[in-house]
Amino acid sequence: MRRDMVLSRRIFLKGVLILAGLALAGAVGAVLFAYSGLYNVAASRGHPLWLNWFLETGMRRSVQFHSGDAPPPDLSDPALIALGAAHFQGGCAPCHGAPGQPINPVYEHMLPSPPSLSGHVPRWEDRELFWIVEHGLQYAGMPAWSGENRQDEVWAVAAFLRRLPEMDAKTYQALARGNAEIERASAAQFVNTGRSALHLTACARCHEHDAAPPSGLVPRLAGQPQAYLKRALNEYREDKRQSGIMEPVAVSLDESQIAKLADYYASLPAPPANNAPPGKVSAGKRIALEGDPKRGLPPCESCHGADALADYPRLAGQSVDYIASQLELWRSGGRAQTPQGDLMAEIAERMSDEQIDAVANYYAGGGGR
């Protein structure tokens, strides 16, 4: 019996050594093969079928494993869809195409080629779409979201993507254009300046001065202090303020363009008041003018009133959804990267849901002028 056990152990150890040797030989062979340069890495050659299967299977299983089970917001919300569409045109459509807009041939010849999303979106669950947009994909050229802790923006893109498969070209263009106008260029203009299109830096898509934003989650910039507008754009450009939607816009602007934009919006009349329930307006007014000493809340008007600090935003006339969403974002740590943002995060953490709603309604109703 003992002799049989010794023999079995020797056979087992011999098998382990053989397997280890084969693994080492395989690893050395793979290194030598890579070093030799024999494998053709040209994108024009494509991947072998086995490698395609390996990468596709690994990608799909990884997304399913890591995407978690957090419940999404209401992805049928028109405000989310409109906000996602505005970003998709500038940030996603060049690679993936859009209804009535084919994939750019330059990106189409990437390896792997970016897919047309209308046919691919139904293959993924909501949480998986969110995870892909937020984190990107290795080996596919798909970037991660550039604004850290801005899950609110990522969900907006996911909401738009969920709607994309059923969208025609006319509907898409209306959503992506927002309030911007596409100029019908003459032949001479086309020859000299190129095709008139929706550019990423077309501010009017979301911030047209005499029209309501296409999404209630977007701020109205008309009448904001010039110093605040310059500070905000510079913070986006320098990656001090996080937003996967605004950072790509701001980084394309130079100092003179930022100054001109700030002057332009600051010169416009402030937005009109929105309708708001009187009871909520009254409750919000008390917090705005007096604060809440029990919770350690200072009066909002000390920074955001008509005669307050020059580089702080004016809140009167902004939408309820925008003000509330920003306070909730501060409360969750999504906008605490600057000194002003850190201060607001401390304040928002002390506010109840009811107080956020009341303050949002007070300023939306025109308070603080």
C-alpha cells in the first residue's frame, strides 16, 4: 500500500513538472514569436477568427460581470435623452455614425471597426450600456468617460442610446441640434469653408440665449457674471471641474475665445422666471435669505444673490431640475474638485431632499433677482 502511494506521488509530481515545463516552453515560444515580428499587426489584415471570438467573448463576459446591478434612473426622461443626444453628436457619432449620418471612413477602418450602435444597443442591458460608456473598452479604442464621478451624464448618454434604434434621421437631427441652426451654405461657401454641420463647440445647441434649453438639466447662461463664466470654462479646460460633456468643448477654446463667450452671455438679459408652487417658493425663500442654523446652512443669497460674489452663478430663472440635480451631485461628491465646489459639497450634504426641492423652486420661480 505504501509503495503504491509513493509511486502515485512520483507520477503526480512528474506530471506537474511536465505541465510546468510545457507552460514555460509555451511562454518562451510566445515571447520569441512576438519578438520576431512575424505576426502581422496591420489593421488592414484583420484578426484571425479564433482571436475575434476570444476578444468578443472576453469583452461581453467582462461587461456582464463588472456592470453590477444598480437600478438606473428613468431612461425615458426626455431631459436625459436630449442631454445625451447633444453629447453623442460631437463625441460619439464621428466613430459610430448616427441616423442619416454614416460612420466616418477613417474610423471605420479601425480594428476593431466601431459598430453602428442602432443594431448593437438592443444586445445590452441598461446597466451594461452605462458601464461601457463610463469605463470604455480595452483593445477597442473605446475611451472611458472623461468626467470622473459624473454618472448623471453617463446615464444621459445611456438614455439616448436606448432610444437610438427606433430613431429616424429627422428626429435625431432635431435632438442633436437642440437650439443651434445649421446654415445652408452656397456652393461658393462650401468650396471655401466646407460643409456646414453640428460642431461639438456649437454652444447654442444647449445654451441659446432666447430659447429654453433642450434639456431641463442644462443651465441657462444668459445674464451670468462674466467672471463666473470665465472661471467655469477655465476649470473645465484645465480638468479642475469634471464634466464629460463640457470638458471636450472647453479644451478646444483658447483664452480669447473664452473671454468673448463670457462677455457675450454676460451681456444678455437674465432668463425669465418659471412657474413654481407658491408653498415651495415660500419655504425656499426662507432658506435662501436666512439659511438653516440648525443644519449649519448659510443663506444662499450670500453667494448667489443679485449683488453677491462676481465669480459665483446667479440662480434666478434656472430650472428646478437643473438646480436640484446639481445640489444632489454635490451631495454625492461629483463636483467637489475646486474650492467653490468643495464648499458647496459641504453645504449640500447638510440639506434634506425637501430643502433641495424648496430652494430649487424658489430660484426657478425668479427668486434672488
